[in-house]
Amino acid sequence: MGVPAYSSFAEWYSDGHLARYVRTMKSAGDIIHLLEAAQPAGDMSDPAVPDLILYQDLHGGSRVSGDMGGGRFDVRSEKGGFFLSAPRFANTVIVDAAHELRSVSFPLAQWQPVLDEAAEGRFPVDYQKLCMGAFASPTIRSALRNLWVLCDEEGAPSRLLAQAAGCEILAELCRLGGAPFGPVKGGLAPWAERRCLELLRARLSEDISLDELAAEARLSPFHFARMFKQSVGVPPRVHLTRLRVEKACELLETTDLPVTEIAQEVGYSSNQVLARVFIKHRHMSPSDYRRAVRDPASQTSLQTHGAAIAESETPQ
């Protein structure tokens, strides 16, 4: 184990010799850092940093060799496959072809309690098992894809989005590492569910965190995220988006506020962000929605349109 020369993986990729290959970098404070890069063949080694780093090969087909904290390996990467680099370990990675990757890094100062809880405090994360080459995980692939899509829509990930996605990914890593990780047994208590939903509605315009919601339910963030989904049917972040779109619809229907002000009222940084989210969930722009609800001739078609959207969004 080496002494970290950089304070984070994000700092290394911003300042190190691989920085010129970065195409996209997004950060949710000190919660997670997302990166996308197009890199040439050759030495892609990284210095020791106090982060757990998950890499995804977007296209596959490269021969990858080195040591990422679990011993020497030499493998052929697969499209969408993952590699994990242990924290505080100066990895050595040689790739024989140009490649594109995405990565998400977890600063241990933020995430060690979640790792401990996911492993029930009795089974430390087995980095030697997890960091010994390529592996596949449909669960992690889905979580990372959803996280990236939401970031493309909304810009830098919110605290709630980053924390919820991080809990899901780390829980799966712990399971793959051998932790006795079972399914959720029961959801939130009725009083806890009610208080958390009220808090989400009351603070639509804020960057509310998973920690704050979990504290309201008197649970750890890790267990809260799993139990909320069990009770409500969707993760907290998805439910928050639904509430924001519903509130935006209400304001478009009943006020003459500019779309920019409505965006800020429901927690989005700009009218462009609101438009992207609104089109995804209502299949029309906010301005088109406002015109439609105020035109009596459009009411029937809009109601039919809304019923079709509600049916498509009903959890299966």
C-alpha cells in the first residue's frame, strides 16, 4: 500500500497525465465522482488514492493486465464489464488497445460506514477477491446507466441521487465479495413513510440528502434506501422527481410564473433542465403543457395523454 499523493481520484484525473483523455467529469461534492474518458493503448496505471474506484469498459475487446489490489491478472475485457481498484493502492494497468471507460469513485471518508453496514460489520470487504480482474454485474450496470442518464438530464448529481446510487452499487459489491447480504424484510413503518413523504414535498426546491430522510425515519441511510423502495415501490430519488414534475404541472396550470421560476420552485437549476425532465415524464415541453391545459379544445386529448403516461409509469 502506498501513501496517497493525491487527495482523491477526481484530483488525479484532473491534474495527472491522463487528464487530457477525459471527456466528462461530474461530481456530487465529496460523495461520488463520475468520469468518462477515451484513452489510448498503453500504461493506464493510477497512483494510490483514498477512494474505492469502479471502472466500466464501454466497448470491451481489450486485453487488460496488471494489479488493482487483488493480485496479478491478465484478461480480455467484455463490453460493459467492470474492474475494481482497491483504495490506497497504486494500481498497475496495461491495456493493449484504445478504449473508452466510465468510472465512479467513492471517497472512503464518506462511504466506509456504508461498506461496514452492508457487510454487517462482521465481514470486511474482500478487496483481494473483488480486485482480481474483470467481472460482470447486471445490478451495477443498471445502477450506473441510470445514474449517468439522470446526470445527463440534470447536470451534476444531487446528493440524494449520488447517495442512493452509491448505496445500491456498494451493496452489490459487498454481495459479490461474499458478504451474507439478504433481501429487504419489510419496508418503512407507516409513521416513518408518512414523515419522509411529507419532508420530500415540503423541500422540493432543495438538494435534500439521503442522510436527512433517513434521520427522519430513524434509520441508517443504507437501510433507509432499501426500505423506502420496498414501501413506496421506487427509490427516493425517483419519487422526488415524480413529486417535482407534479408540482411543476400544478404551477403551469394555476399560475403565470415564467418557466424559469417554476424550475427553481421545484428544485431544478434552469428551465432547460426542467424541460428535459418534463419531456421525459410528460412527453411535451412545459410551455406546450401550459398551452394545452388552458385550451378547452385540448382538454380531452390531454386527459387521454395523461392516462397513457400514468399507465406506462405504473410499476410492473
